[in-house]
Amino acid sequence: MTSARWLGAYLLAVLGVGLVHDARALAIGLVLALGLAGPQRWRLLRRCVVAVLAFNLAVSGGWLLQVWLQGRPLAPLAEPLLVMNLRVLLLVLLGLGLVARVNVLQALAFAPTLQFLATLAAGQALVFARLVRAHGLAFRSRTAGAGGLRARARHGAATASHLLDHAVAGAQASAMAVRARGGFDD
């Protein structure tokens, strides 16, 4: 199967997962996706769980806390929470499976503009990954031992602040370049 067909199958699967609201069907889809992942299924599942764990815990916990603080019963939330968490897990597993199996740039060869945008996004992701690695090395070089929780939290906040500043500066530079070429009608 060609890369473009894998991409099309992925997009159809994402659309289908978004339209399904039954936990059993989503669980079957998860088992099917794991079966189609081949020998790397457990590695993909582990990466998937690690990737979505914080998100799912934060959203589910926040929803449960809100309902509890409002004095409403928690039992009716079991099904919607299960559906939401299974859907997120399945969508991320499908995405990781696609990226592991298919060269996305090659799959987008039919649309040069999409291919260009994907190249830009990949380049930006590499820049941000390099910045995070540099911040991690700086933290390790300036901290004796592993560093306490408080020091790591401050370091994480400083790294996030720097990445946000970097993104905003890049967006402002791009906007000025587009404006200078008459791209915005002010």
C-alpha cells in the first residue's frame, strides 16, 4: 500500500473514531489497531499511554472534581469518561502507528502545499526539541545531583517560558514579513 493510501486510511479511521460514541466499539477499534500495528504494537501502546496519560488524568480529574464540587452524582460520568479516554488513546495510537509506518512527507506528495507546510512544521519541531535538549543540558550542568522537585519545576517553567517567547517572536517576524509584502489589508 502506498504512503498516500495509508494517509487516506488514517484520515478515514480518525473520522470514524470521531463519529463513534460507544465504549465497546472504541475498545474493539483499539484492539484492531493494536493487531494491525504488527510486532511493534506493545512499544506503540506504551508510547501512546505515556503521551496521553497526563492529558487524560487532568481532563478526567478536572471533570470529576467539577461534578463532585457541584454535588452531583459521579456514577453517570463513567460511560462518557470511558468513551473520551478510549477515543483519545485510539486517536493517538493511530497517529503514532501512521508516523511509524509512513513517511508523511512522501504521503503528501500529491499536494505540494501540504508537503511544504508539513516540512515547516517538522523543522519547527526539531528546533524546539533542540532548545529543550539545550535547556536540559544547562540544568544538569548547573545543578548538583538530580535537582529537587522545586528546582525541576522552576526549570520546566523557565523552559516553557523561553519556548513561548521563541514562538511569539517567530510569529511576529513572520507577520511583519507578510505585512511588508502586502499580505494583510489593514
